[in-house]
Amino acid sequence: MRNIRSGFSMMEIVVSLVATSVLTTGLMSAMFLTLKSTDLSLTNADELIDVADVLTEMSELQFTTEILTSEIAKFEVYVPDRDNDGNEETIQYQWSGISGDPLKRKIGLNEYDILQNVNLFEVNYVVDGTRTVAIIVKLRAGSSTANTIQTEIPLLNMNAMVAN
């Protein structure tokens, strides 16, 4: 009767471990070089989310009762009373027009930066006869044009007129 061998010899195990190590080292080198060549500054998801958040916040403008300023990179409006003092509130959004400067938001006397690294901020108006029926806002943070979002905010209060 012949002795049937089960399992691998020590030499076979050593050879397979060396081969596996060479393959793993090669794969890790390829992954390292791929990660090294990736420019992480091209990732714009955070900036895009920030732009979308600001435009969502700007939906408050749908309650505009009067447009006070009608410029490309600045607009100021009245909205109905929010603090129960009997007076309409003034909201202003303004950008200097210089790439990289922040978009500023001012409510009453309180002004603060709402978005950093702005490279485009435009406000246009949809007019029907003498009435402004919507505001079109185009906004981009960062230098990538992929970060540009445009939205149309309908004005629910039809008394809103274009400022002279």
C-alpha cells in the first residue's frame, strides 16, 4: 500500500508565501501611485453642497414685498415682519464681484458671511409687464464651473416691483 500524502510540503508553502508577497507589494505600489497622482483639490462636493444650502436659504425671498436694489451682484428686499415689531424686515445679499470674496447676507443691522470663496453671484429678474414674478439666482463657490447652480425663486407677493 502506498502512503498517500495529505497537505503541502514546507517548500511549497514558502514558495506560495513569497509569490503572494510579491503580488501584494505590486498591488500596494499601484494603489499608492494612483492615490499620489490624484489631486484632492479637484473634489468639489463640499462647495457644491454649500452653494445648494445657501440657495435653499434664499428661498425666503419668495415672500418679498418690495425690491429695493436691483443690481447684478447685490439685491435688497423687504419681507413681511418677522420679529413682531410691526415693520417689514430688510434682507440684503451682496458680493463684491471679486473672485474668492464671500457672499454677505444682511438682515436689518446684522451682517455676516453666508458663503466663502464665491466666484459668481448674479441676480436677474423675471418680469411680467410691470411686475417682477421671480428672481433668478446664479451662484458658484470655488473655481470649478461644475459648482455653479442656478435657481428661480417665484415671488408669491405680486406687489414686488423692479427697483428703479
